[in-house]
Amino acid sequence: MTTIPRPEHPQPQFQRQNWRNLNGKWQFAFDFGKSGRDRHWYQGYDFNQEVTVPFCPESKLSGIHYTDFIPAVWYQRSIEISEAELARTTLLHFGAVDYLCEVYVNGQIAGTHRGGCSAFEFDISTYLVTGENIITVYAEDDVRSNHQPKGKQSGLYASHGCDYTRTTGIWQTIWLEFLPQRRLKRVKFYPNVAQGSVTIETFTSGHAALTIKIYYQGQLCGSLQSDDLSQHQLHEISLDQIHLWEVGAGRLYDVEFTFGDDQVTSYFGLREVQMDGYRFLLNGQPVFQRFVLDQGFYPDGIYTAPTDAALQKDIQISLDCGFNGARLHQKAFEPRFLYHADQMGYLVWGEMASWGIDLSSYQSALDFMPEWQEIMARDFNHPAIITWCPMNETWNVNDRPQIANIVRQNYQITRLLDPTRPCVDTSGNYHVQTDIYDVHDYAQDPNVFKEHFTPGHYPNGEFYDEHDARQQYSEGLPFGVSEYGGIKWDPDSQSEEAWGYGQAPQTKDEFMARYRGLTEILLNHPRMFGFCYTQLYDVEQERNGLYYYDRTPKFAVEQIKAINQQVAAIEKNMD
């Protein structure tokens, strides 16, 4: 009996019953000279290795575990297609392939995609035959090109500092769907808390009758029927039961769509977010963002969690420490993680793996924005996402500064595509146009840290800004600290490669005193909307996690929880 890795449906917000998971064993080959296309490997080649999809070849779980630079790779496997399946439209889905991907079916090119974190699919119906079919996937990857977002993947041979093992090729689930020609393509949910309703935007292929049924815990609480739906339409549905999506309480509504012969299940959360002065509001109520940095790396799977339960566990260990959310850092997390965050009432910032592109060149707009738009479209409906953060720390490239208009354009397009959430243009530095002004401050001495956030001591009148020569805070803009702490704790290994911020404490008591001192300064600030501690768990040589890389705790999490869950000053100041 063959066990399929990561067998769960990869897109819980748009799920059909008629699907087939293609994870598992694929034939595999390295293409170090990128010559496989010239040699027509897609038409027939003896692939000499085997890989376990969806794990990247750098990972142990893939069965390959090759960690040097990989310019290109090939995958191949056969699938059986029945006559009944051949009579329908067949979509081949990829959760993510890093970075440039070409897909061949029976030796013919079926489509190409560029982008390492976003999902894509191809209609492969015209390439299929009854019986055996051969799917071949080619992927190129070059994290040193300055033309592809790489996030925290190392540009050097080895992992170092806060850069880690690379991910090449397939790293999320591959699956098939067999669909009628007239079908639902995608939906968008716009909850209205005040009206107790939801507006649903539908996009379809063809015309047919549409039925929408909304349930809460199995009870029907809203429905709509349209006899002849056009390809794009808005539907407002009142809800008989009002259950708000809140911190720690997902309270999701289940939705069933029937469009002709096509049936899709989905869900949404009834919630609204906004910034009000210095405060973040969830459903009109102030919530202090007690966040932790989560980078989405795994010892055996690198970018890919070994199991669905591992995704859920990462949220739970954060909650155990008293955090109410996470900044998902330099990586667009897979939809299954967001699904668990939705269920558990866990707040997150949706971020892109922006490091790796050259923002001093206008080419970077093309290198970044198409994929970012795909990610926003994929993740728009997740109630857990409360803020978009396209970029992080837009450092100079070979002493060339960013083109500010590109950052501004990213912000403006993000807000145009989603006016329902605030947007941080580029976390930490260098801000150009933003709804939230966040800073990164890794001062380790609580006395120095307190001085950094004492109003009146600095040019902007509010706080110390390491980069105020390049960015200016506007009075009245909400602000917070989206990276701080990073306290190194690695007493057992004493490895020279172990990395963290500042001088490591010598005892656990000293660590906890520093953590308390830094965190309480932010909690007690009268205008700060939230913080994000670096980080939840160690990643390879970076040893500043509250948990080890295997997710075992370094400290008594009850102590950390007690510190984090103190009432914040801005929560007291309700006026």
C-alpha cells in the first residue's frame, strides 16, 4: 500500500470532491547545464533518480537531499485517464514551483509559469488520451539573479546568518480536477458585520443556474438562487445567524456552491478590520497585535511542512506562548496553514518573499508584481489575514537605493486590489507610502529600548527610527514594532555558526528578564498598536527562537504567556 504524502486537499476554500492528488514518487533528474530542453527530455528520457513530491530536492523528505545550487530539475510520472474523465475538462494544479516552470503532457508543452510561491493551473484536456499519459515538469531556479524573489533562501553555498537552505522546484501539492465545461472559476467574499450579511463575487466559465447555501455548524442560515448567472456577478446574502470571527474563535460559515453540474465548497469568516487612529480594530473593537515572527521552515521538509498537523502545531505553539498572531515572514505560506489560522482565530500578516529582487531597477516591478497579485487573489478570502505586507527591508543593491515609485506602486496596486485590509508597503525600511509605519529594533538592553520609544526624544517626535534619513514618519500614522528581541539562546551547542541578535544571556532567568523588559515597554506604550517578536522557533543556524527547530520549547511557555497577555496600554485607552 502506497501512502501519499500530504494527502489533504490543498485549497480548502475552493474544494471539489472530484479531484486526484498527484503527490508521491516521481522520476527525477538534475539538469546542471540546463540542456534538457535542447535534448528534448520532455519527449522521452531515462530519468535516473526518484523524488518524493511535494518535497524539494534539497530536503531529506524528498529522498534526494542535495543542498548545493541547483540551476534546473526535471520531474516525470505517468497517470491513467479514463474515458469518463477524458470527456470532462481536466485542470492540472500546482500549489507552488520554485521558480520558472514548464509543464509538458505527452511530450507537448501545456503551459509555463514564473513565480516561486504562487499557485497556478493549466487546462490539459486537449493533450490527454484514454489510458496512460506522461506528465513532465521542468523547473529553473537562480536565487542569485536579482530577478526572482527568493525570501530567506541563501545566496551563498551554505546557510548563514538569517538565510537558510534553498528550495528548488516543486514544493507544494500537485493535483488534478475533472470538471464540466460550465464551471465556477473563483469567488470572493465581502463580509458586512453591521448588516449581518455577506456579498459574494462569482466568476464563472459559461452560463448556468447558481445556488448558494450558507451554513453555520450545519444549520442553514442564508441562501440564494439565480436561474441564469453571467460570468461575473455580485450576490448579497443576509445571514439568519450572526457569529463574528474573533481572536481565538474562528466561527466559520460553510458555503456550498452549485453552478450547473459543478459543485464547490468553501467558507468565510464574518469580520472586518481597520486602523482607527493609532489602534487596530477587529469588528470595531481594539485588539493589540501580540505577534511572533514565523518563517515557515522545517528541518526535514525545508519550505514544506511534513504533515498538515505540523502546520496546525505551529499555530498552537504560538498560542501557547500567549501570542494572538504571526507575521508570516518572507514567504507566502501555503493555503493549508491559512486554513488552520482561519479555524483557530489566529491573526496574520500576509507577506511575500521579496528579498532577491533589485529594487534599484524598474525591471523589479515585473519581477515582483505579477506573482504578488496571484498570491493576493489566492489568499483574499482568508479572514486570518488582517494586513498585507508586500516587501520587507528593501536594502540597497551594490550601493544603489530602491526606486521609491516601485514601492509606492506596489502599495497602491495592493490597496486597489483589496481595499478591505491595511497595507504595509515595506516592513522596517524603507517606507514610501503606507497605512502602518512599522520599525525593526533589535536593541537588547531594555533601558536603551525604552529610550527608543520615549516620545519627544527623536526628530519624528514619537520613536527612534534607525532609517530616518531615508524615511519619514507622518504624525498620526499608526505605528508598531514588527521585529524586536531576537534574543539568542543556544547554551548546549555553543556552535560558532549559531546566530542571534546581540550578546546572549547566560541563564534562563536572565533571558526571561530581558524578554519581559523589552516586551513590557511595547505593551505599555500608549500609542503602539502591536509588536512582533523574533522569532517563534530556531531556523537552522539562527538560534533566537522561543522553541528549538524541532518545535520543542526552550523555556516554560507559561512564563512567556504571562508576559505577553498583560493588558496593553492602548487596550486600556478606549477613548
